[in-house]
Amino acid sequence: MRNSRVYWMILAASLLAAAPLSAAGKNGSNPPAPDRIEVIAHLPLSVAPVIKLATGTHWQKDYLYVDYGPAGRVTILDVTNPAAPAAVGELDVPKQEAGGNLSAVVGNAALIASSPSAPAQETMPQTVTVMSFADPERPKVARQFSGVTSMLKDNSRGLIYLVNSEGLWVLRVEPATDVQLEREYAQYVLYNR
């Protein structure tokens, strides 16, 4: 008796979880959200141009290190909540390393080389364009950022940081829901658990 009750509870929960998927698939009234890259934050910066960005994690907080190169300093931003980046400090780079290259950040340690590793042409301002292919026959420009001097993709958090004369922009990368994969997972949970 107890086993049949557990079975029916699991079956009911699985059907409830799969109901939105099957409803979207049958009548198409709830298509999955399309792939998106959207701006979630903007923070004006006082000094420009930024030559390099680096990320690091320390004590369960995520930080973005903004390297101004020849200006000789690095701004530290708390990006734990990427929608609200906040300046938490400045790192004065030693005089002999000023104009160097912020190569790596691990916790509260940074590796700075005495000379830039990137050729000067890589730090030239560029235009970054976000395209929408929601309608494959008519792709369109969703957003454009001109004068970008530094860009960093944080794959682990689905974020892109870029800097231009207007400041820091934080973009979130949101892939569309894979409806077929969700159906397969619901099938797996229903029959293999």
C-alpha cells in the first residue's frame, strides 16, 4: 500500500513538472524564450581607457579588476551581484610595474608583468555589436557599443564585461531553453528514478 502511494505521488509530481513542456509543444502558445544577450548593468568609470579586465573570487565574492595600464592603478569592483557592480577599492601598482599587464588574479593575489603582453593594436578601441538572429531571414542589430577598449567573457557566470568611454557594461548571456532536452530529462526522471 505504501509503495503504491509513493509511486502515485512521484507520477503526479512528474506530470505536473512536464505539463508546461507538453502544453508548449502541443499548441505552441508558450514558445521558449529566444537566446539573448542583454545589458544588466552600467557603471561609469572615472579614468579611461581601460586596457585589461580580469576576474577573481575571494571568500565567496566575485570581483572584477579594472586595469588602467599606464595610469598605474587597478580598480577593484565587487560583481557578486552582476546587476549592481560596486567599487570596493583601488590597487596602486608599484612604480616599476606601472603600465604593466595584470596577468592573473587568484583570491587576494595578483600577477602583474612589467610590460604589456598584448601588442598596441589589440588595445585600439573597437565596436562591439550584439546581433539578434531571432528571425534568421532578417537578422538585426540589438545593441552596439563603440570605443570598446577592453572586453572579458566570464563563461562560468554567463556574463560579458566591456568598457568604453561611457564606463563598464555588464551583459548577461541567456541561451534559449532546449525544450527537447527538458522533455528527455522529464522522461528520464519519470522512468529511471
